[in-house]
Amino acid sequence: MGGVATRRSSLKDPTVLAVPVYFASMFLEARSLRRRRTEVAFDAGQYERRDTVASLTMGAISLAVPLVAPRLMRPLTPGKGRGAKWVLAGAAVGAVLTTAADTAARSRRRRSAHPDADAGTARLERAAGIGGVVTVALGGLGLVAWWPTIFDAERFYRRRIVADLGTGPVALGTAIVAWDFIYYWNHRFMHTARYMWAMHVVHHSSEHYNLSTALRQPVAEPLTTFVPYGVVSMLGVRPDVMTTARGLNLLWQYWIHTEAVRSLGSSEAVLNSPSHHRVHHGSNPRYLDKNHGSILIVWDRLFGTYEPETEPVVYGLTKNISTFNPVVIASHEYVAMARDVASARGWRDRVGFVVRGPGWATRRRAELAGASLS
């Protein structure tokens, strides 16, 4: 996930060249899985028409978004776009008004014998809720518009601290390992910061697990702040070599989304595999937020997020959305996040509902619901 600026090069993007392979391999996988006998009523590896259509639709949209996102985001980018100052001014004004409404509501609650029945307090809380959502949305929009402009791979390459590595095996090997390492942290970040999860949840939303699931890609990547892959160019790796490494990384991620391959044997000590990645897609409590690696599983082993496949995997979310509508799939977590921000009574919770993990948000909602009933 995440991209780097590219230079004109003879190196080709492997993900584009592999498009015919995607469809051929899905056909072969579906044919193979239809032949296997299963004793369960629901076989998650099988292709279901509506689920597959939803996955391919999300994949197609994810390819189109990068073509239009830079043009849409540029006017909002601080230092580049005319609209940026209005976005930041709106966020600042919203923060002031929201804080004022918070303060007034707290004051009324302290003075009122029955704060829940106080219409004035309720109006102030609604105003603070709306202001909080507007402030968070505008502030976040300014941040994500600005973020990629300071982490451009070409800029890092011009300021490299190591001599140019060229396009040979050393350069490509360095790029592959470095991309994989940064991908691990970005992928882990997607599971531990809710605004990142809101983008990434698309990929986990299917209750099936087959090669089409690999193509169910997020469409809101411009609304994120990735650890910059382009920083590797400071080590003498050309941006176009990084693009090739990105493509190879994505191709590895594609083929491990299958139940047709059970194990890679001893190589699974180092390499990510279908077994390891099935765990990552599991909603089983022991499997949550595990096995974030892409090509290599060693990062998970080193940093404490490794879990072997020891029990049948239940795919999907801890609370499934039960829809094949691409709009709902792409937006449901953003809607839930906005609802939580609107219901919060202070900035600590508002910010927490955005930047803390989805698990924290679930626990905090339960705490607030319990407090309101007591």
C-alpha cells in the first residue's frame, strides 16, 4: 500500500503486466475449489458471484482513484493550492466554536439538576458534535493533502546519502527488502489507527477468502498518512526501482489470498504464505491484528505480531457489514467514525475516535453508553 513518485524508466510495473494472470488464476482457483469436497455448509474459499463482483469493482475503483486524486487534492494542499487556507481556517474556527460549545455545555450540566432533560444543554452538545466533525474533517483533509508533498521520492533521491545503486540486483534487492520492511509498519499502522483502518477495512470486509479478495483494494488511500516509502531513495535506490519493488510486493500479496495452498513447508519460517495471511484475515480473537508482513514474515516474528494458523479461520470483520454495495463497503467506517466524533463530549474522545485503534473505539463507546445509563 502507498506509492512513490516515479521517473520515466524502461522498468515496467509488474502489476500491470500481470492483469491477464489475475483473471486466469482466479478461473483456475475457482475450478479447483469447486472440485474439492467439503463437509461444511459455507466454504469461505469458494467464489460467490456478488462477493466477487464487489471485490473486482473495488479493485477497479482503486486503480482509477490515483489518476484523479492528485488533481482533486492539489487545490487543498498547504503551500500549493488556493483552497488550503480556507480549509485550515475552517478547521481553526470550528475548533474554537466547538470548544466554546463544550465549555458552555459542561457549565450547564454542572448547574442543572437534570442535565439530560435540559434542552439548552442538548442544543449545545449538538452544536459541539457538528463542530467537532467539521473540525476533524477539515483538519484531516489539510494534513493528508500536505503529507505526500514533503515525502516525494524524487526529492529524497536528489538528497541521497549513498551513491546511486543503478538498476541491478543489488538495487532491486535493497528496494524489495526496504519496501517490505516499511510495508510491515504501514500495514500494522492500518490496524492500530482508526482513520487508517477506515481505509483498509475494505480489504477485510469480505467473508470469503480467495484470489478475488486480493483485488478488493481500498479506494480512500489519499486520506491516509503512510510512512514514506520514498525515504529509501536516500540510500541510492532510484524511484523507478522502488516502483518495481512495489509491484513485486503487490504480486506476492495477490497469490497468498487463497485456501487452495495449505502450506509452504519450512520456507514459512521466512516467507509470508497463504497460511500466514489467512490468519491475518481472520476475525478469530487470537488472530486479530497479526501477521502484517507482505513477502517476509520475519518482521512479525521480530516485532511480536506473529501467529500461526492453529484453528479454522473465520473471515470478515468482528462485526460484519453484510452488504455487497461498493459505496457502503468503502464508506461505512468513515460514517461510524463521524458518528462517534459527533457524539463525543470533549476533544480527547474526538481525537481518540480518529487516531486510536478500532478496538479502543468499541470499548470507549461501551464505557460512554454505560455512563449515560448510570
